[in-house]
Amino acid sequence: MKKSILLINPWIHDFAAYDFWAKPVGLLYLASLLRNNGYHVHYIDCLNPCHPEMKHETHVKPPKRRPSGDGKYPKENIPKPEPLRDIPKRYSRYGITPRIFESELLQIKKPDLIFVTSMMTYWYPGVFETIELIRQNIPDVPVILGGNYATLCPEHAARWSGADMVISGEGERSINKLLKDLWGNDLQSIPDMKNLDSYPYPAFDLISRKDQVPIMTSRGCPYRCTYCASHLLSDGFRVRDPVKVVDEIEFWNRQYGIMNFSFYDDALFVNSKDRAIPMLKEIIRRRLDCNFHCPNGLHLREITEELSNLMFKASFKTIRFGFETVSVKRQAETGGKITNEETKEAIIHLRNAGYKPKETGMYILCGLPGQTASEVRESINFINSCGAKPVIAEFSPIPGTPIWDEAVKASPYNIEEEPLYHNNTLLPCQGEQLTYEMYIELKKLTRGI
């Protein structure tokens, strides 16, 4: 008899959350791999913003969604965790209600195994609540926890999550051994981990409302920015054939009518002559009626006149870039991925291609250890003077990154012991030269531009 496996995308517990075209891509890749090996797969998305049963939850305000596939989540105010009790903000559970989640659990025939994924380290309370309700409703079924939080805080997850097992890194690398240890079964169909084109498409068909689909063109990143965890979450930098990427886009567009696609690659435009440019040319050649969104920080250094024109012609609508800071010293210290002159030149190319200033978002990191308010203000003014939109990205310290030890020393919070203090809402590494009040004024400055 075929084994049945349940995959769950847990809630977010936070002060704020917005759906920037998010989907649990890693979990859905795992779903396809399991199905290809004969397992029955079920999926529950606690973050489903459009669950049909939510219309009966009259105490929850329907979230505003955009035709492009992004928008707000449903949310309910919940008590703040003890470490955050003094933060003067409302704390919420984002996603479907617990009643709907428990109902979905009970509608599924008891599975043989349950996988729960995770994202931000400081979102672990939503993971814990998910696992707790699994235990109450489906006892005696092994629960496996993976994802970003499990990878970055494995000891914390193993001690407190309630999962039977915590796995780190990419799930496809662990799944065969895990299933063999449990049931003595070897997977018969396993993709070549070095060849991303050998992976099956993610099981987006399991998503009830397919208003957008994230597309993976690569994993990892060749850069080593001191604040970034990319190299901790992925094994090396691996890329797909750009034509096969477009094959996948066309598949979801033709088969399911998907018109909005997002890219969360850490290095979408790196080696653009061999990757992004052929991909964009192929999208244009096939005349795909699609829009593309890049909420993650794209690399400015790769932006040329040719690439800018192709992006605009291929309908890249939402574009965000990782500028980070105007400080030449900090640019060098954090990875050296861009200079001010390169930024100016890139923005000129984007403007000439047809992008308006408000359409060209430049992320500016705020709250790095030792950073001053004046540095952030100068960065905002610099981007504004170049004709682009400054977007503040609050720094969140991540265990294992090169800047982590510096963050531990700088933070007024115990970020080593409590992942809740990684929350960027707190400005975890704020100090006398960049207080929370100064940060609020800087936010107002960007809104006035």
C-alpha cells in the first residue's frame, strides 16, 4: 500500500506580514519528488489568503489582494510572546483560522508522515502552533521540520518545536535517507542535485488559487555578502538552462492560465549574458502574455542598456535592487557587490529603458551593527538624486552569517538565545547613533519622496 505524506506551510506570527508573491517553493518541489516516487501527497497552506472557508469567519476581515498575485494575508490579533511583551505594537497570526486548519487536518485520511516547513527564524511561534495542533488532532504520526528556521537555528528547533526530527538544508538532499530509515524504502526517481533542470516542476497544482507562480532559475549565490544567509541555505551556486526556465513559465501559462510570475533567486541576473539575457529574449520571442515580479534584491552591477531594455520589453513590472548603502567603506566591508558609480549608471539604463523612478526600488539596509542614521539618510538622498525609489530594508541578524558575531555584540537583545529578537521590526542592532525614533523619521523621509 502506498504511503501518504502530508506537507504543511505554517502560520506567520509577527507584528506585520505582507504576501510579496510568496509560496513555499521548497516544500512544493518536495511534493513533486514524492509523487514521482509513488507517494500520496496532501498539502495544507496555513497562509492561504483566499481559503473559501474564510468567508464564514466573520470576525476576520477579508484581506485586500491585487490582480498581480500579491496582497495582504488574513490576520487575527493574538497575545505577544513573553520576550516581545513590551513592544508597543499589535501581534497577529497571519493566515487561515485554527478552526479551518483543524478541519482540514481531520478531513485528510491519517497520513503516515508529516512535513512542516519554516521561513524566518523569528516566525517560529507560528511553526510551534502548527505542530501543536497537529499533535492534538493527528497523534502518533511522525512530524519532520525543515526549512530556513530549522536550518539556521537547528538546536533551538530540536529543543522547542515539538517535531520528531529537524532537518537542515535542502530537503531533496535528506529525503531519501529519511524515508529509508523510516520504512526501508529507497526512492527510485531522484533528481541530480547538481542539475536543477533534472528536478520536477514544483507541485503548484496543489495550490487552490493559482494567481501567481514563483520560478526558480538558480539556487545559491556566488557572492558572500556578510549579512546574507544564501550560502547557508543552499549548497553552492547552481543554475538552470534559461530556455528550460522559459519552458516552465510557458507550461504554467498555457496549462493553468498563470499570468504573473515571481523570481526569488539570490542571483537572478548574475552572469546575465549566459542566463538572464537569453531567458528574456526567449520570453519575448514566444510572446508570452505574462508579467514578472522581482521582490528580492537584484544585482545592480549586471544592469546594462541591453538588459534594461529586455526587462522592460519582457514585462518585468516589479523590480527591486540591493543597493544597501552609500558608504564606500561599508560597501567594501559587506561584500563589495556594487559601487555608487555603478549604481548611477544602472539607474540611467533603467530610466532610458522606460522605468519610472517609483518603479525602480533600491533597498537600503537600515540597522546594521554600528550604522548611523546619517549614513542611512545619505543613502536615501543618493538614490533619490539618481532618479530611483529608496526602500528601507530593516536589518535582521541571521545566525551563521559573517556579520553575526558583530551583531551579537551590538544588539541590546539576547539574539543568541532568542530568535524572536531577530525580528527586523525591533531594529535588533539599534544603538545611540541609530535609535528606533531615528529609524521612524528615516521611514517618513522615504515616504515623502
